[in-house]
Amino acid sequence: MKIFGKVMAVLVAVFVLVIGAALLFLKGFDWDRAKPTINEKVSAATGRGFTIGGHLSATWKRPASETGWRSLIPWPTFTAQDVQIDNPEWAKGRQFASADAIDFEVEILPLLFHKIVIPHIALRNPMVDLERTVDGKNTWTFTRDPQNKSKWDLELQELAFADGVVNVIDQPTRIDMRATVATIGAPIALGTVLEQQKSGSGAAADSATAAKATPAQTTAKQTTAAPTSPTPTPTTTTAPTGTMPSSAAADASVYGFAIAMAGSYRDAKLTGEAKVGGVLSLIDRQRPFPLHVDAHLGDNHIIADGTLTDPSKLGAIDVALSVAAPSMGDLYDLIGVALPETPKFRTKGHLTGNFSANGRHFKYEKFVGEVGRSDLAGTLEFSTAAPRPRLTGSVHSKRLALADLGPAIGASSSPAKTPAKPASGAATTKGADGKAIPTSAFKTDRWRAMDMDVQFSGASIIRNAALPISDMNTHVIMDNGVLTFDPLKFGVAGGSVTGTMRLDGRQAPLDGKLDVAARHLQLKRLFPTFAPMNTSFGEINGDAKLSGKGNSSAALAASSNGEVKLLINDGAISNTLLEEAGLNVANIVVAKLFGDTVVQINCAAADFVVKDGLLDSRVFAFDTTDALINVEGTINLANEQMVLNVYPHTKGFRVFSLRSPLYVRGTFKQPDVGVMKGPLALRGAAALALGAVNPFASLLALLAPSNKQASPCPAMMATAREGLKGAPAITRQAQ
């Protein structure tokens, strides 16, 4: 037993001497002699060319993160200078990454199993080229050649870097960007960062500090830590600042790097700044990574403040997002979501997103914003899953200005100042000068690019300060190129305008259908500033059923078929009112018939049949206190030409007229109104025969006043029928 004890003592002593000698050897070993072997092993493990061009050294220390007997085995921390990693052969750039120096730890025990485990790697002044092709190949995924298998595997757990440059060329998203990275404040100590990330104590302490800090203290801390960037900060209009999610606020103190970005995104100029966390976790995919971005994409300004999850694969995003842009339509080229053209807008809200092999899903919830003079709020969700991207949600407005909706149909939002932008980014049709109906082409390719199911409501719609339209509700559905508004409802002057609209963009030209009914529009509320109307119980009722084909509002009108009916009772008009309403033709006619006086209207009735864009009057008559006025002729929506004859008659249908008959010619914007002469004037006595008996019957459905007052319109119709019995028939001239 004594001999055995001596033998064991000798063996232990020899073992200790061997370990000590090995450590002394490794400590004094010239690691530069190992560079060829290391280059070969790393190249085999990564499938990329790897080169250490400078000095290689090592220091040894026991790992603070290990426990038990494993903590007794020291790990080497290597410092390699002038390190380069090659790109795959298909990439444009030769090098994937290079650095002035790299500091990295290596676990000892996994080496026994041909596994290189690097718990942490820090890069000094790195330059990284990230590239992805349309077919999904990328330079940051390391795959070995199956024909050149290596027994060694590489596991990289955490990555940190100081000042450096990152170049990004991403063909699927059309990003071409150069990002300059700088540390915020003092450089992060490798050992301190590693211990904080492993134990979580540092993050917890920072979170607690951030949670207790007042907003002013937090702002001051971030301002003090922010570096002076060599890239000037853009000075364009700032988007509204959103509320930072709690996760982002808690991690605000762990921003380690400031990034200055410059380049392009989808052919739009990209500039901006960002702040990100100092250590990027590549193993713990659930660890939130703090992020703050302030970027300008063309004329669009975007601010995002929050966190990323699994940023190496962009697993999820949770940020406060603010956006400002000249028009919602401008965002189509940036995010692929088809939105209408609008005046300048800005919005802020909470954006969350998840990324998977089946597609991306985003939710922009509880956002608030402004579009021109209108406010917007709501929640929207966007999914890229097959068969097409889809936008769903609800949007509401407390105050919606009609002028802000003008660009969506190709009309100007500020006609006196700036020309309208084409609807949905469309180009204006040639020869559109002087047209009253918008000629901007609908971009139906955008309708086919995505689907939509959005509820929209406006609590108060404003035309101008004196003429409010109370509310609006619609359900917008876009399904494989078919755009539907069902229902489309406006509350107008105590009444309602309801209907449906369907535009089928699958066809060329598109097929459009409109079915609208106006009921009980109170005249005194429709024109509240016109004193003669304040005591009126009059109403407007009407129907319009139209269908047509065309790729613009003007083209749809030019090819439309259907009918339009309108009935007005107990109203009043004057030159001033018509001028303020922009009704140029009516203004001129009233001035020539009655001068500059207020004209009381007992009843006004219009019934047009529409064929191929030509409105032909079956009934077009006005019953005033002094006269009965009949209008006959056509209105051509294709060329906006009018061929109308106006016949005024004193009550009782006596031989002489109150005024001479008038003619209306010209276009909507350039009307020509004059006094008839010669044989045409003699037709006035019998002109109302065109509107007698049967045509008036088609308007009876509109005779349903809501104020329980008797309407004078039935009396006008009866008078017209009775007074024209036996009147000579008139053959209408070709219009």
C-alpha cells in the first residue's frame, strides 16, 4: 500500500507538472506560428476563406460564467490583427468582413469534440459587406461545401463591435446603403459586457435605473451619451414623436452604438441616424435588442423607437413608429401598401411585427395622425401571406375635410394654390387642360397587388367653415383588383346620401357602377349662411344609377349609362348663392332671367336619361313665384359640352314670356349663355310639352318630405299637364 501511495503521488505530481508545463508552453507559445493552422481550420468550419494577416496573441483566465470544476479550466482570449473573411464566389464584393483586430474567447472542453465555441467576439474598426440576391442567397449565412466536409463545427454566440462600416446591398427590398458605426460614449469593456450579458445583472440594473428616471433625466442621459456625428442631421419636417414602448424605455440606457446611414431604398434617397444595443445576441432569440431609427426616405420621414427580437433573422419588431410624408400614396413605393393620394400627412402609433417563412404580419395599433386639415386614428394590420398582401382594420376621423379627399379622385386639395396630384400616383391624361371632371388615371395595378378590408368613418366632414356635412361611413373592400365601397354613406344637412360604388380593375378599361340615393337634404342646413333659406322647410331628394367603363373619373362619366333624378322644393336662389357654390352656368342664367334678386323656388325637378355619357332631359323644370321655367336639351359628359334651351313662362302659361328664352352652350368651365333670337324663341310656348305627363311620373318616388309639410311639386306637375293639353308637339333638334 505504501508503494501504491508513492506511485500515485508520483503520477499526480507528474500530471500537475505536465499541466503546468503545458500552460507555461501555451503562455509563452508564439501563436503567430499557429496562424496557418487556424486559418485552415476556420476556413473549413465556415466554408469561407479566413486569413489572419497580422499578429496573433493569447491571454488565459478562468471563465467567470462557469461553475464547479469547469470554472477551474482557463479559457484563452485571443487577439488577432488584420483579419479578413471572404465572401462566397457569387457575391459582388470579395470580402465579407475585415477588421483591424478581433478579440475572442474560446471554450476549451468543446475542442475535444472538434467543436469551436466562441462565447463572445469583439471587432475593432470592422467593415462588413452584407448582400442578398433576389433568389434569397445571402452573404451572412455560412454553409460548407458538402464535398469538403470538416470535422470541426463553429458556434458563435455573441458579437460586439466598435467603430466600423457596414455596406448593405439587398436586392429583394432594393436597399443600397452604407452605415457608419460609432460607439456612444466610452468603448464597452469586453469582460464587463460579457458578464452583464451572461448574468443579466447589468441589464437589470440599467432597467431599474431607467424605470426610476424621470423623462427629463432620461433625455439628459441620452443627450450626454450621444456622440458628435460626422454626418449632418437632416433638417426636414419632423414626424410626430410616438410613445416609446415600455420594453424600449427600459433598455434605453443600453444603446451602445450610433449609426449614420446614407444610400437608397427603392430608388429613394436614404439618410438617417440610428442607435442600437452594444451586444447582439445570436443565440438567445428571445432577448430584445434595443433600436432607435430616425431616417428620411426621399421626402418621407420615419422615426422608430423600440426593440427587435432575433435581429440576425429579423424575427419580430416592437416599436413606436412615427411617419410623415407629402402624401400617403408616396408610401406605395416604400412599403408596397396601396394608399390613396392625400395632402401632407403625419401619424404616430405602436407597430408590432412578426416574420416567418409564411410571410410577415404587422399591426399598427392605436395610431393618431393628421392628413391636411383632417385628423385620423385607428388600427391597421398588414399581412404578406399568400395569395396577396392584405390590409385590414378600421380608421376614424373626428374632423374630415372634403378637400383632403380630393387628390384620391384626382381633384385638387387646394385648387386656388396648387394643381392636383394624380390619383394613386397616376399620370394625368394628355389634353386634360380645362376639364372639370378629373382625368387622372386609376392605377389598377396597385389594386391587384394587394387586398383590403377597412372600415372608415368620419364624425364631422367639413367643406368649408359655413357648410358642414355631418358624417361619413364606408366599408372599403379591395379583392383581387375589385374596389368596392359598400355602403358609402354621408350625413348631409339633416338628411343622407347613401349608396354603393364598385370599380372592377381586373378589366381594361375598368368597369364601374354607382348607385346613390339622396334623401331629405334640408335646404336651410345645406346653405346656413343664406338668410332667405333660414325659414325654409325645403328639401333635396334624388337618385343616380350609373355604369360605365374607363380608367379615370372622366372616362367613366364619358361612357356612362343610366339615369339621374333630382327634386327640390321650397327653396331660394340668388346670384350670390350660386357664385359662392361655384355654379357658374346657373349663376349666369339666373342673372339674365331675374337680375340680382332672390328668387323663391316652389319646386325644381330634373330627370335625365344617360346613354354613352350623354344626359338627355326628360324633365328639367323650375317653378318660381313669378314663373315656370323649362330647360330642354343635352349635356355631354365626354366633351363637357352643353346644348340647353331655357324657356321662362309667366304663371298661367300666357302667350308672352317673362323674359326672352335663353340658350346655353359651351363647356362646364367656359359656358356661353345668350338670348335666343328668331324661330327658336317661338318654341317657348310649347316647350313644356316635352316634360308632360309620363316623364313627371318617374319623379313621384322622390315626393316624400320628412317635415310633414305639403310639397308644391305635385301641384307644379299637375299644372304642367293641365296647362299643356293640346299644345303642339315639338321635334327636338339633333344635339
